[in-house]
Amino acid sequence: MDNQTTNPSIQPQPPPIISATTPFNKTVFFVAGGFLFILMVTSLILFLGKKSSRQNETNNPTGKNNLFVEDLLKYDKDGDGDGYPDFIETAVGLDETISEEVRCQQNSCDVNLQTNSQKRNVLIILDASGSMDIMINGQKRMDLAKQAIKDYVSQSSTTTNVGLMIYGHKGSNSLADKAVSCATSEIIGQIGTVTSQNIDGILTPIKSTGWTLMGKAVNEAVNAFIGKQGQKNEIIIVTDGEETCDSDPVTAARNIKNSSLDVSVNVIGFAVDSGASSSLVQIANSGGGSFVTASNGEELDQKFKDLYQKGLQAYEFTKCKGSELETINKCNQDAYNRVDQYIQIEKKKYFDKSMSLNEYQRLSDLSSKLFKQLMSLRNNTLKKFQQSTDDVHDKAF
């Protein structure tokens, strides 16, 4: 037995028994339950958020925010009916009350416009076949033709570059010399070198001798217009009969008219019968020119004057309309460029997340529509130009 004294008042205590009904255990239970509830609610929110996000991605694959205040009705307001919405026209400095097509129109060309500002290139092809020696009122056809040509050159030398070509001046009009005569046409005065000062010396040596070879002459006339593309080019054939050398003047006239030289072929039938007139008019029609007849020297002289005046007027009108066409197209293109530039700048807002997908698509559709409209407008303007110049040409010739 040890010497330690035992305190009878201190008794060993058993470990406490935790009861489910104690306040401590209820607190733990509610804390755990609340935590689980919060966890469940949070999970539900996250689930619904992901579902909504997937739905948005389906409706908006680019992931852009569509929550914008839109006024898409403004794209339908086009008071002047030119295809450009009024608010865009105002933004780019165009007048929303006046159609751009109307504003860009030009109508300053006078069909009777006469001016000496632009020279034309005219090659006169003179028939020197034997029949040109036939007399009319005491004068040879050839002499009357020469005088009419002299008068034409004197009148037009300041506004027209004149050249001279002849055929039928070799051999004779006998069958034995047909091959020789039908093999030769000759430019005896290059375009731009024939003037009122030298025309007598050029015409005097010409004698009427051979056959009529208009087809070959027109084919070889191409050489006189080389380097004159884009200019007003004409041929005036003076003849007293139809083709006798078996060349093809109708095809030749069509070819030179349709070439890059664009040479119109006019024909003056001098004292011709109805049969010759029928064939000569086909040449003029194929060559895009005119056919006229003259029965004497006075009429022949007048026909040359008429061709000069009408040809000059038609050319100047065409030149004026061409300038108008360029101005109209430039004006329409400028309006389109302004609007399209505005559209392209606005569309960038979508990628900066400051524009809705709906408005972006509206701008894209508008851009496509306006481009097609511009192309259609150009085509229509060109058709009007061609029609107006064709009408004037038809009236002139």
C-alpha cells in the first residue's frame, strides 16, 4: 500500500454520452443541411446557365451579344426611290429628296449641234470606169464629179481630213482589158493631204477608161485608215453603176464597218438606173452609211454638201453623248461608293459587339442590292446612249 492519500470526494467520471437530442447536435444537423441545399441550388443555377448558353450559341453561332435596341425600319425609308435609305444618304452627304439617277442625268446635247472642233477622216473613192465619159447636159459625168469633189474639199478642208482613191483607171472597158482594169485601185491622195490648193492637180490626170471594182477598192481602202481607230472615219463612193469586176462590195463594206477602224461607207449613185440603185443601197446599208442619188451636176454637188453637214452633225452629237455617258457613270459610281463605304464601316460594329446580327445582315443585303442596281443602271444608260446615237445617225443618213 503506497503512501498517497486518496480523496474520497473525487470520484472517477464516465465519458459523456452524446445524445441526438442535445442542442449541439441540432446545430450541426441544420448547418450540414443548409450547406447541401446551397450546393444543390448552385448546381441548378450552373446547369440552367450552361443550357441557356448552349441555346444562345445555337441561335447565334458567332457568340455575339444580340441585346441591342434596333430600328430596322429606317432601312425601308427611301423617299426619293433611288434604293439608298434616307438616313444613309443624309450621313454621306447626298440629298434624300432627289433620286441619284435623276440627279446624275445629262441632257445637254443638241441633235442639230454644229461645231468645227473635231476633224473627220473622209476617203472619196471615185469611179473612173469607161461609163463616166457619158455626157449629161453637154458635160461628161467625170467632169461633173470632179467639180463636185473640188467644191466639197473647198468647203470641208478646215473640218475634214480628205483623201482620194480611184478605180477603173487602168486598161479599158473592153473585155480583153478586164483583168488589167479589175486588178487596180489606187490611193492617189492620202487622208489629210488633199486640200483646196492641190485638188486640181490631183484630179486633172484622171481619165475614165475601165471597169467597176468597188469591192476591191473598199478592201484596199483599209490601208488609208490605219492608225485612225477611235476617230470618225468615212468613205464616200461616187459611181455611175454597179460592180462589174466580180468583187464583193457588200461584204467589203460590212467588214470595214465592223473592223476596229469603224469606217462608215456612203454611196452617191450618179445618174444610175433602178437596177444599179438596188445593188448600191445594199453596199451603203452594209457599211452603216447612206445611199443618195444625183441625176446632174447640181444635185451631185448638193449631195456632197449634205453628206458633209449631216455627217458632221451626227459625229458631234455622238461625241457629246459619249461625254454625257462618262459623266453619268461617274456620278452614279460616286454615289454608290459613298454609300458602300458607309455600309462597310457600319458592319465593323458587329465584330466590335456593338451591332446586332439582324442589322448586320440587313446591311449585307443592302450592299449586294445596291451593287446589282449600279450594274443595271450602267447597262440601261449605255442602251439609251446607243439608241440615241443610232437614231441621229439614221436621220442624218
